[in-house]
Amino acid sequence: MSRLDSFIRRMEAQRDCLDMLAERIGAVPGPVIELGLGDGRTYDHLRSLFPDRAIFAFDRHNAAHPDSAPDADHLILGDFERTLPTALQRIGQPAALIHCDFGSRDRDIDARVATVIAPLLVPLLSPGGAVASDQPLPEVGWTPLPLPPTVATGRYFIWRAA
């Protein structure tokens, strides 16, 4: 498979998982967290899925297109290790959805980041809330959910909080 085809499949998987979760978390209170803002494409999609929810984006720096960037009140900049432990104070309540998009080209770095952030996400997720991730996360007590039928196993990962 070409790198372009792989990218397209990853984007389709991301969209299909987020669209499915938007339906499943409708009654769950809380904002949405985008962990890894990047250029803001997914943030923009989340705005269309959740027009009535606050969406907080986390990243090391803001590289988002101006049309797809959160305002200063909803953008949290810095390393995840530093920003996640105090995030609940900033966002005000646990999130209904956390979307993790922090994958890089280095699997060792991605695994290390996943190990660090997974336990930091636990207090940020509302009961019944969901996590979608481009990377596998270590076991922290969430229940894995089946992927949409359009998404190949291992392409994306989703869980629900008890």
C-alpha cells in the first residue's frame, strides 16, 4: 500500500470512529478534548460534530490553519506530561470524548507517550465517555469498543469509560 493510500485509510478511520462516537456519547456530559491539534483538520471536524460543546485542544505549539484553530481559552500549549495533570482545572469538568492524535514516525516515542498519557487521561474522562486514539494505549480500566465496520483492526482504537 502506498503512503498516500495509508494516509487516506487512517483519515477515513479517524472520521468513522469519531462519527460513531458522536452518536454514542450524546447523553454524556462534558467537553471534548483534542490531544494533538496538528494543523486543525480534526479539530474542525469535531466542531461540526459537537457544535454545542466546548472543545479543548492540546499540543506543544499551535500549527493549526487559522480557520481551524481554537481560541486562546480553548488551546492548551505545552508537553502533555505538563499540561494534562492540571487540565481538569482549566476545562472545568471531565470530558465526554477524548481524541488522541499524537502518532509520529517513531513507534518507540509513540509507545512512550502512550504510557505516560494514558493514566493522566483517566481523571479527564466522564463516566460513559469515550476515548479514540491513533495509537494503542495501555490498560487503564476502560472497555474496548468495537470499531466501525469500515475500520480495520489496529488502524484506530476506541474505549469507553465505565
